[in-house]
Amino acid sequence: MKKTLDFLAEHHDRYERELIDILKVPCISSNPEHNQDMRDMAELLKKEMRSIGMDEVKIIETDGHPVVYSEWLNAPGKPTLLIYGHYDVQPVDPVDLWDSPPFEPVIKNGKIYARGSADDKGQIYIHLKAIEAWLATQGSLPVNVKLVFEGEEEVGSTHLEAFINEYEEMLTADYVVISDTPMFREGVPGITYGLRGLAYLQVNMRGTSTDLHSGSFGGLVKNPINALVEILAQMKDEDGRILIPGFYEDVLPITENEHTKLKNLPFDPDEFASSIGAPALFGEAGYEYLERLWARPTFDINGIWGGFQGEGAKTVIPAEAHAKVSMRLVADQDPDDIAKKFTAYAKSLVPETMEVDIDAMHGGFGYVTDLDNPGLQAGVRALKRAFGKEVDFLREGGSIPIVKVFADIVKAPVLLMGYGLPDQNAHAPNENFSLYNFHKGIESIVYFFEEVGNLK
């Protein structure tokens, strides 16, 4: 192992130069103007996989952007890791809020600033360099490894589920590993064991065939905006509890072990509120702050519109009103079931003076990994060895729908070993990635391969 760690130290600067090179590629999957950049990035990853010693390296076409796949399966009797990541990035707008051009990487204050640095090129590169170090110094890996890097995560992994189904046999593994999440705090490693799911809908309310003069018709015609806000106001009570019938039926509560670990994390509600410019925090009564943030479902109105919104005044009763709503879900809640329950409840509240149409736009399942899972515990030991600190156990309030897809189709636990930081600005201007975490991440994956290889 010393030989491998010495190799990491020797090539420290090269790793950073290579990271800079891949961050220069503007592979924005949502913009057709960057289709060639997406192809170029896939080719770069294919070349890199071959150069570090991976086998069966190939670009696999989908109905969208391609998947880059490779494998190293020369450790008979040892566990197999399926490592997933994505090489596409978010758009960069508004560009004028960046301190430096988003595809001209800049290193300052121990961080590298560029679009895709934390989400997710920097994190997938951690795995590539760990594999390189093992093969260059030991000639083999202590585990079997499969790499799957897609190009559509930032547009919802549109074609990945079909890919996983089509190549199910090729993707068999004992553990799925994803590095696309942040740590809770700087300098302390974290392992994410839970994600929330999502149900997202649009509500369209119509009262009349056209907008009406509020003087000529007010008092005799129901206003769709009034009706809509009255309905939405009945979705939650003053204590933050969601009132949709049956909403909590399948909620998986956290265990006492999880509760203890969440309470041990250093969370200051006043400091958190101040960091986002909020006078105070709010949430479902009876639950700890982090439990509300990570392990309880939510209901939010994401947008609402209708009627006159221009300069000045216009006394109008609008014909229509609209709202977009989302519900963050927890493990065992089915997004389709929740969408149906919301729709039924909302329609039951609609007055006879209104017509309503509700569209379920998209959704995804939440996911929880057992804290006693051997692969997760191997990750904990590896992170502790690399960072020299006890590991934070985290949940994530957001959603990565493909995690549950991997778990269900590959039938393997998913381990979320992320190396970003809370202030990494993923999806925002000045996205950045800690170089300390980058290098310690490589070291921790080197240890992780050894730890998993030792599992019985």
C-alpha cells in the first residue's frame, strides 16, 4: 500500500493538470449547440480509461448522449463495484456572475473554480486516478470494477433507465458507488445513506372563457386565483403537517441509531437561517431540524401565476390561474401514488364554479441504505483512514432518482461517497471543488478498494 500512496504523492500535480484539461470542455447536455463537446468529452473519458488499464472500454450509444463504459474483472472471488458518474454539466447562465470564465479553470484558495468541477467531473476523476494508482503500482485491483459514466444526468438521465435495463447482465455488481454529493462540513468526510424522492405537478384552474372586468362581474364570478390559493392553503396546517389524505401512510421513519447520528452533527439553526437570509426557520413540528431537512416529506408551491402582472393597475378577474407544486418524498413513498393522492384531494376542494386540470410532470423515488451494510461500513473505514477523522452520516434533501433505479435493477446497495462541500455552488455561478477533498478522495478510494476486497 505504501507504494500506491507514494504514487499518489508523486503525481499530485499531474492530477490537477489533467482535471483542468477536462474542465475546459463545455459539455452542456441540455444545449444542442454542445453536442460535439459532449462527444469530445466521451472520447476523452474513453481514452483515459484505456490509458489507466481498464478493459472493454467503449462508448455505448443511447437515444441521447452516449454512455462511456469499461470494466476490470480480473479479481476472481472478490466483490464487484459498479461506479457511476456523469460527465455532462449544467448551463452557466448568468455568466456575468462568474468571477472567472466557467470553462477556464482557476485555482485559488485551495479550490478549483469551473463548471463541472464538483458536479461531477472532479468526483468521477477521483475514481479514475485511484484505479490508475492501483494498477500502476500493484498490477491489479483487489476488487472487480465496472465504470458507467453517462452524459444526461443534468437533463434527468432521460435514457439511463433504458440503458440499465438493456445491459442489466453486463452491469451486475455487489455494490453501486456514486460520488456526486457534498460532505456536511469542511475537513470532515461524510457518507450519504439516504435521499429524498420527488413528485412534481402543475395545477391549471379555469373559471371563465375570457378575462373579465372586475367592476362588471366582481361579486358574481369566482376568481380562479382566489380559488387556487384557497385550495393550496389547505395542503398544510400551521404546524407544517401535510393534510393530503393518506400522504404519510408509507413514510419510513428514521431509526434510533439514525436519530442519534443526526443529532450529533453540528447544526446551528440561527447560523443556517442567517446564511440564507431568513428571519427564522420553519418545518414540521415535532422533528429535529436535520430530520425535517433530510428525512421528512415536504409540500411546496414552486410557482404561481395568473391575471395581470404588468406595470400599473388593471382591474381584471382572470380566466385562469396556474401553480407548480412539488413534494419531496422519503423512502417507501411512491411518487405516482402521491401524485394521485394530491390530485384526488385537490379536486375534492375545487368549487363547482371552477374547472381544474392537474398534470403530473415527473417524479422519483427516495432511497435509504442500511447503516450496517458491509459496503457502507467499508466506505466509512476508508474515509476515516484517508481524512483521519470520524465520518459524518448524512442524508440528502434532494433527489437522485437514478439511485433507486440502480438499486432495483442491479439489485445491489448504492453507496454515496461524495467529496463536494456545502458551498461548492453546483448549478450556480462560481462552482468550485476543494483540491484537498480531490486528493483525499483519491486516497480514500484507494483504501476503499482494499477494504471492499477484504470483505467476506
